[in-house]
Amino acid sequence: MRVLGVDPGLTRCGLGVVDGGLGRPPRMVAVGVIRTPSGDATAERLLTVQTEIDEWIARYQPDAIAVERVFARHDVSTIMGTAQASAIPMLAAARLGLPLAMHTPSEVKAAVTGNGRADKAQVTTMITRILRLEQAPRPADAADALALAVCHLWRGGAQERIDAAVAVQRRAQASARRVAR
């Protein structure tokens, strides 16, 4: 499975592509950061993010997209930009029919470090080890995007199997109710 992880942001949007699966260690395919000047109009900045994400999807052909779930901060202008930027990969996934997962920062931290309250340095250190990288990904947005992809590889696959099993069970129950009528 190939996952595109997106750490959304208007000034810096981290992107990371990771391959992995059952019995295979995760492997980094690509990592990068989209940067937009804060002085540009918001619509232009969002267009830049959209264009880059679309290019990454076309180039790397992910099987799923994992995006960090926006959480409340005190700085409203920052959260607005992050929320706007997070909509871009969500729309791309919907447009292309790709599975989309939203992971909270604490889920991602717990998945890659074992501690949901880990700091950025700990996440970067663990992602460097997990992916067997020679150098730590920089800036932190790049490491966070890779962590999102790894988190989804490790958690998302299991969740998808559980969801599929529940769906089969619900269909069987609905069918049994129809037959009983």
C-alpha cells in the first residue's frame, strides 16, 4: 500500500509518501514541503497547495491519503489557514475516489513514538529510525507528513479490515431480516 501523508498548512504544507504493508517495513518514497508566501492572497496560496498536491498524487499514485485532523488553537488566523489547506487533499481524495483518513496529532504521535504527547523532535527521531533514513526529514512539517503516512499504514489497514467485517455482518443481518419478513 502506498500512502500520501499531508500535514496541512498554508505557509508550510508537509507531504510524505510511504510504501508498506503486512510483513514489509515502511519505506519512504518521497518527502517535501509546499511553501507559500504569507503576503500572497489566500486564494493564490490555496491554489499553489492544490496544484502541488495534485502533482504529487499524479506522480506517486497513492492508494490512500492521510491528513492531520485540525485541532483547536488559540490563534484563529492560523487555524483558519490550516483548515482551508486540509480541505485540499480531502477534496482530491473524493474527486479521485481514494480512501481518506483523518488522524489526530496524538494518534500519529502514539503510532510512531508510543507516546501521544511526544514532541516534534521525538517524532522526527522515530520517523528517521522507522524509515531507516540517513538524515532526519526537515522541516518538522516534512517529518509530520511521513509520520501521518506511517500511522495510516499501521492503523488504517487494520481499521479498514474491521470496517469491512462490520459491513459484511450488517449486510448479513439486513438480509436475514428481509428473509424473516
